[in-house]
Amino acid sequence: MLFASDMHLDPSRPEITQLFIDYLNEHGPKADAVYLLGDLFEVWLGDKVSLGDYEDVIACFRALSQTTTLFVLRGNRDFLLGEAFAKASRVTLLNDPQVVDLYGTPTLITHGDLLCTDDVNYQRYRKIATNRAVQWLALNLIPDRKKREIARNMREASKRAQAQKQGDIMDVNHDEVRHWFNRYTVSQMIHGHTHRPGQHQYDTNMGTAQRWVLGDWYTQGSVIKVTAKAGPELQQLALS
Ligand code: MN
């Protein structure tokens, strides 16, 4: 099984889109399933506006769906991914978080932003942005051209806010991580969002638990390959 997140695909970085598509074309058909854990797209302004911006990626998903089941979680950049996207791409949208069975090991998968509880301002924003009624109003009342403008402004504001925040605030809160292991009674977790690829251990009620973090796709690719024999393995893909 393959995991990736935080591709942040954007028409302005065609080489990353190509790396992602090439990887999926080569390795996807051999995988038992592919899980994409959010922030696939740099920005998603609703299916009606954004489907047309990513036709090559959607076509790749659709082709892969003939051999492999694709699961998608929404991230904070693409929380507006909807049913039209799922239908066009032939992917299954999952709620965040989700427990999945990885060759006998129950594993919690999540985008990761919900674990970053130290960033109080972000969590406040998230609560509003993921509210169904707010989303409906935004999608239906804001003209399409205005949506692009708002997205641009929000990204600029987010960059400024990130530059001001201390590094640790944007990482996961370790008490929250332990709490999730215990609440979902799992000893394995995979997420993205923090752009800090790695593997971390925690003492939990279930014993030692592993938290695997996927990296972003800004200057390279990052995937976790899980096999029945070897378990999870973090891999970096070079941009040729
Ligand atoms: Mn994210």
C-alpha cells in the first residue's frame, strides 16, 4: 500500500505534477491501495472551479482506479474536495481521521492538522472553514473569479502568519498524539501536514506506538510504502 500527502499540486509547478503522475503510473497499479492524506492540491476552490485546473491529475486517478482503489482525505488546502471530484477521479473520500487495516495492523490515518493543537488561531480558523453551512455559502454565493482572489489573499496571509509563528507551534502536540493512540486504540499512525517527514515513538496504553510523518512535494517527492513483510517505509523521490 502506498501513502502520500502534501503534494500541493499547482499548475505553476508542472515538474512536481509530472513526478507525482509518473510515480503513480509506475507504482500505483502494483499497490493494494493508494491513500492520499490531504493537501493534494495547493488550492481547491470547490469542484466546479478547480476540476478544470487539474485535468491531468484527475485523468491519472481515473486510469489508476481500474487496478487500484484510491482513498483521499481532505487537507487544509483542499478541504472543499467534493463528490464531483470523487466521481470524476473515481476515488473514495474518507473522513478525517480514519482507522484502516494495514496488513493486520490497525492504523490511524489523518491529514495531521487536527494534531497541531498548540496553534490555537489555526484551530479556530479550521472550525469555521470546515463548517458545512459556511462552505455551502462560500461555494454558492461567491462568484468564481472572486474565489480565486480570496484564495490568493488567504495564501499570502497564511505565509505571513507562518513566518511569525515559532516552529514548534506548527508541529503536532505530543500529548494530543498520545491521546489519539489511546482513544482509537491503535499503535500506528500515518499523517502529513507538518512537512517534517520521519518516524516517532510514543508510550501508550497499547505499548510502544509509531507515528509516521509524510513529507511535502515542494522540491522532491515523499511516500510511505507499506508491505505485509516490512511494514511502513519512508521514501524520498528525487526530482530529475
Ligand atoms: Mn496541510
